[in-house]
Amino acid sequence: MTLSLVQFRDPSGTRGVALLDEGGQAHRLSGVWTTLELAQGALVGGRTLAEAAQAAAGEPVDLTAVELLAPIDHPDAAHLYLTGTGLTHLGSAEGRDKMHRAAKENPEPTDSMKMFLMGVEGGKPADGALGAQPEWFYKGDGSSLVAPDQPIPSPSFALDAGEEPEIAGVYLIDAKGQPVRLGYALANEFSDHVTERGNYLWLAHSKLRHAALGPELLLGELPQDVRGTSRILRDGAVLWEKPFLSGEANMSHSLDNLEHHHFKYGLFRRPGDLHVHFFGTATLSFSEGVKTQPGDVFEIEAAPFRLPVRNPIAIAPEAPVSVRAL
């Protein structure tokens, strides 16, 4: 059974949450205004998120007549973390490996390929066992999360504005400091690949960018094999298009292992905080020489998600920085 939650704002300006049922019909949840509120109530009531949503499902809502929002947010953006793991899919490892080899002829596996191979060998441990730790990065807080159809702002100093089609897990830390997975979202983990290529130690800089989620929060388990399409539109025409794979069947790490190596840090188990964790990508237009420009539109779709991730590129205004002594 495929159930999803969608946050929206209706024409009156009132926020709401809808349950998208198996048939694709959206039902407004009675007395619920945010996904976070629904999740907090489910925890208190000892119910799953799906059970809480089904109990509150009411009248139908036309999602084409409302403003779609990101499927999760927090009233205080500082309490929502955007983080991710890389080199979890073969395509990402190959792209990084080629980058290193172009910089220095090296018959031995590069550091990036070695990390990927560590995942292949030990990223899917037996239940309860500790597996190889992945590459990890920080993207920002809730202020860096872009709503559906809204422009993704690329910094004025960025050297590239590139898409990364992937799946993200969405989590709430409960009152006892334990992470609870709310569901999964289709995502564009937007990055600066030219900066990363300049020196892979600049990965941290390249990842400090906005990111977009599709409107749906998929409830329950993620299919083992997720297949979708990533495309770039320019002036309404397809500039680039390629299928992508995700899900554990196409990854070098299990989701359990990626989750463990994120939440093993006490910093990330603060009660009440939200986390959006990106699981990595296998397909990049950058690897095929595509150079994006302002106005281009990223479009990512994949079953079982019914709604795509779609966002245009924009350039953020230059913001001069000066530091003064106090």
C-alpha cells in the first residue's frame, strides 16, 4: 500500500496536510496543519504516522489548486538538519574516480574509489552489525530547504549549479533522544561539482547549497529497487535526460548502515529536532559535460512517488561579507 503525506497552503493562506492514498486521491487531514504536528501526535498516541494520517483523513483536496510545500519543515529552521552521504552508488564513485585520475595518473584505486569499495565490501552488514562508515557531509539547516516549484538559489560565487537526483530519509528525534523515521522523499541534493573537482577537499564547500524535496513524504518502507528519470529543461525543451537508480539494490550501503553512522553522534539525537538525510546519487548531468544556467529547470521523477521534484535555477544576489571586532 502506497501512502504519502503532502503539505500545502490553500488559497486562503491556511496551511494543511493531505494524505495521498493508493489511488492518488488527496484527503485533507482534519485538525492537522503540519507534518511535524501529525508526527508528534502519533508519537504521543503510540500510533504509526500512517495510522494517524488515516484517522484524520477527511474531505478531498485538489492538489493542483493549492500551493505545495516541502513535505517537512520546522517552525525554527535551526532545528532541521540537512545532511547526506556520498559514494553510496556506483555512478558517483566512477565520476569522482575519473576526476582524480584526470588530475594525476594513478594505476591504483583513488581515495574515492577505495571508500566506495569499502562500502561494497562492508556497507551492508548482517542485522545488528556495524558496517563501513560512508562519506558524510553537511548541507545546511531548514532555511536551505526549497519548496516545490520554487527557484533553487545558487550562490553568486558558485562555479556550478548541478542536480543530484536521489532519495532522502526524513527523521524526528523523539522525547527520549531516539531517531524515528517519518518516511522518504524524492530529492534534488543540489551541489557545485566544479568546486568539488577543483580539489576534493573542497567537497564541504561544494555541498553548502540549497536542496529541494518533492512534495511527497512516502510512508512505510522504501522499495529495494527505485528507478526514475532526471532531466534538465531549457526554454521548455529537454536539454538533458537520463534514467537513474536508487534503493538498496543499487547501493553499496544499506539504509540502516547510513542511518547508524549519522545518528551515532549525540549532536544529532537532540529531542524535537528534524533531519533530512540524503542517501546519494548515481547520475549527474555534470559528468556528461552539461553546463546549467539560470532559468534551467530540474525535473526528477521516480516511482513509487507520484509527484516530481521540479525547480528552476536562480542566482542569489551577491552578499558582501565583512567581519568587525566588537
